[in-house]
Amino acid sequence: MPYGYRSVANPNGAGRVLEVNPDEVAILAEIASRVLAKESLIAIVRDLTERGVPSPGHPSRSTGTNNRAGRGKSDGWYTTTTRTVLASPHLLGHIIEDGEVIKGTDGLPFVGRPPVIDLDTWQSVQDELARRKAPDDRRRAGTTLLRGVLVRAVC
């Protein structure tokens, strides 16, 4: 089940549907805001874990059909999990099947549920995360004092 949503009985008939989970939407908004404020993912996930905020893999998010209790590691927040959640088109209400976003007859992504984050914020977060992944020559150049100065002779 995508983070930001919860499974509920279908009010229009049989089965279950996803509805917006306001508690998780508030967490998503906080994470997005902190990312856009240039706070590190490590600091964000450490804070969320210390505060006991249920992560995407937390047993409390289970619908009962796939009980994750006892896995331990999936209970906490991790940078890779957080990055994956933030990059998910699910946040925009898009429907994904077999790893692909379903598109309407107009070629645009099909929005099948209310988005939990607006497109502008989602795109800004994607841009910030991409910026962080880009090679940074300043950081790389400063990692070794004599990088580019010394050349190893024959051993």
C-alpha cells in the first residue's frame, strides 16, 4: 500500500479502496519541507525514527493480508526507503501496474485517487534529490589532500 494512503472498505460496493491517510500526509509534507530546506536525509530519518513515526514498513500499516510484524528492519526509517517514497508517482495519485504508470487515452498519467502531495512540491523534491545525487567536484576534490599531485612510481 503506498505511503500516504490507507486501505478501507469500498463505500460503493465490495472490496477495498485506498483513501488518503492524513497522518501520513502530514509526515510526507514535513519530509518534503525538510528536504527542500536542504536538510540531509540521514538527519530526517534519524529524527523520524527517534520520534517513533511509523515508517512505510511498520507493522501498523499492514492490512492484515501481509503481516510484516517481526521483520524488525522494516520498522524504521532509512534513507533509501525515504528516497523511494518521495520519488513515487503514487504520491500524485497515479495508478501503477507492473511497475508502470497507467496512462489515459490522452497519454497522460491516470489519476485514480486524490494526490497526497501537489505536483509542484513533488517536482521540487525530485529536483533537490537529483541535485544531491549529482557529482560534486568540490566534495570529491577535497577528499584526499594530495589527490592529483602525487603519482605512484613503480613499486
